[in-house]
Amino acid sequence: MMRRKKNILMVALMMATCLISCTENGVRIKGAIEMQSPNEETHISILIRNPLINDTCHFTVSPEGTFDQTLPIKEERELYLMVNGRYIAKLLAEEGDFIELTWQSHNPSETLEFADPARKREQKLEKLLKKNFSDRLHSLAGLSPRPDQPYDTTLIDGIEKYVNEYRQAIEDFEQEHGALPHKRAFLINGYFNALAIAGYSPEAIEHLKLRGLRSGLPEDTVAGKAAYEVMPARDLAHIGFREFLWKWTHYTSRKLTGPADSLNTIYKRYFERMDTTFHLVQNREIAEWVLAYRGQFAKFELQLNEALTYLRHLDKNLSYPWTKEYVKLLISQLNPFLSGIKAPEFRMTDEEGKAYTLADFHGKYLYIGFWSRTCRVCHKEFKNIAALREKYQSYDDRLAYVFAYVGKEDDKKWSQHIDQYGSRQGINLRTTEQDQKAYDITGFPTYILIDPNGKIVEYNTARPSKLLQEGENVLDKALGIR
């Protein structure tokens, strides 16, 4: 059957600041799609996992269903092959690699074939490990302790057994089938995917360290050190290592610096945790990744001005260009939401399809909360709305309450979600993707207070539960209540 294909040329875009163009240097990927139906259109792209920002390169496909492009990659990266928006396979690559592959159009994931014998072996190993260890990892995750709760020794025994058997399975496979060019990556994934389960408990991680749990990596030979304490920065390319680092450093530094029970305490703790991280993580570049990555969460815990102050301070204390660049990006994303700045325009609709814009609330303070069906904190906060409206009932003519739903469900399900999780004590609107980007909604709940002239009073302002507490709050100040 002749293979036909429409030419596809898509602009590479994951984030506006991370545009990739295919060049002559880096990793070459060549492929062909077999059994292609006439006029069938297929979109092929590669998602590149970077330590802080993910990039995407979209491929140009010939009418015959072939493609051949080079990605500008130098250091080792995890690449994710996507066909028509669906994940097909993970590829490990670094500068100089040549990857040649084929698949049948009706079932890409099951028919994917590599030309290189070594990659064929690694593809076979990945399927074998998934078959033999996925369910066991899921069972171990069920034993994971919540933060500040004691860990179960059953979890420690299970992790140790899992890591040892996972490592042995890789060794046995290599001995039987031949060398694995990316053996290190397999060892990292097995070790850190298991270790991340205990990452919420610094005590559990320390216990595993004292037991001498080994990953099989060369770093295990360093006397008195766990692998994660002496890993090189290049291993940040692997998501398993990054996820473990995030949990371990976050909960260990939080435990060492004490609880944060007020905004002022949280603000102080951010600076303390920054210093603690530099002591905790011996590799400076890895420590900076931890702090830069954690910086994105500052806006959810701190008031905007405090978050910006912290991020600017962090920027001054970072030395690696790629971490500084990311923190500068975070700062630029928050600057449009400073107090006194005109709030972004929006066009959201209610359950009847009626459209609302920012101008419809002119003359009133707009208290808007962005929420989702899966956000339990959002649902908990909605239980406070009735009491909040009662507290400020004298100011009803000056206040508008809007609950902006973020979700892709159809209108019928959205209404059901409002009844099940939301609140009928205000105006319920549904956001568009454009609205979410305009207000930088990346976490829930996010509450924003906008003044009668459409200017931001406070971004990530107090949630309903905070507004019900005694003492003056941001809404009192805005309304002139003393």
C-alpha cells in the first residue's frame, strides 16, 4: 500500500520562552510510518524534558510518511515521542546520537521498531521492567507516609527489596542480551522512583541511607554518602531523580526550619529554607535547581509583593545562568499582577451561556476564586462562602463574588460539579484557556481581589477561611471597615 502524507510543519512551542528550531547539530531522528492510509494526517513531535522548562519540536513529514530532523541537544535528555498527541515511547539521547525508527500507523506504540540493536535491547528491557515492577511500585506507594507521620518499617523493607531486585534484573538482562548504552538511566529510574515514595519522610530516607541502600551507580562507592547526596548535575535530566529531590529537600528543609503558621513566618521560612538547601545539597548546581523549581510555588504561599521580594533575592544568590533565567521568568510572570495594575480582561460564561467581562463588575469590588473539580482545598473553602456573605452583607451592593471553574467537562457536568463541590452563593462562570493564561492560573484555589475600577488590589489574596478570622484583612481595608 502506498504511503501518503500531507506535509505538516508546526511551530515548536511548549512555552513562549522555549522555542526550538531544528538545526544541524545535536540528535538526529529519522523515521518512517508504515501502512499509512491515503490522505491520512499524522502529527509527530518530540517533548524534551529539561530540568526546569520542557520544550517541544514538531516534525515535518514528507508525503511518503518519512521524516528526518536533528534536534539541538547536547547533554543527555529524556525525549518523549508523541504521535497525534499521544505518548508512544521514551528516548534517551545526547549530542551525536542517531535514532532510526519505524512504526505502523494503526498502532504506533505496539509496532515501534528501532534500527539500532542496542536500542532494541533497551526497548525490550523497558517493557520487561514495566511488566515485572509496575504493580509492585504501586503497592509500595500505598504505604507512603503522609508528611510528619511515622513511617512503617514494612515500607522500608519493601523499598530495599524493590531496589535490589530491580538492579539485579538490569544486570541479568545485560549479561544475557548485551551491553546497555543507557544502563545508568535505568538504574536511576528504578532507584529514585522507589526512594521518592519515602520522600515525604526525612526519617524514612535517613533510615534507608543508614541501611546502605545502593542504586548500583558508581556514586554508591563514596564512603558514608547516599547516591542522591553526590549525584552529578547532569542526572537532573532524569525525572525520577528530580521528583525525589523535590520531595526530599522540601520536607527535610521544612522540618529543619520549623513550622510556618502565619504569613510572616512563611516569609521568614522561605529565606531560611533557601540557606538550608545550600547546606543540605552538596552539589551547588543541583541545589540551585531545587530552589529555582521551588520558586514557582512562592506565589501560592506568599502575598505577591513578598513572593517577588523572595524571588529577586533568590535571583541574586543563584550563579548558574539557566537557573537565574528561570527565576527571572517567574518574576516576569508575576509583575503584571502587582497591586494597582489593570486586571487582565476576560470573557467567561455562566451556565445559561451568558457572557461576563471585567467591565460587567465595574463599580464593585470583585472577589474571584479560580477552582477545579479535583481541588479538595477549593471544596473546603466553598463551605465558608455563606458565612462570608453574611459577614459582609451590609456591603453586598459593593461586592461581587465570582467562582471561575477550570475544567474541560461539558456544561451538564459542570453544573453537577457546582452542586457537588462548589457554591451557589455567587456567580459561577466557566473559564477559557485564554482566561487561565491571562491570570496565570497554575494552582488551586487562586483568589484575586479587584477594585471597582478594574485594578488589582491583591493577587493570590486571602481565601474565605482567612477573611472570616478575627482582625483586619484585605477586604476590610478595601471597603474602609475599621
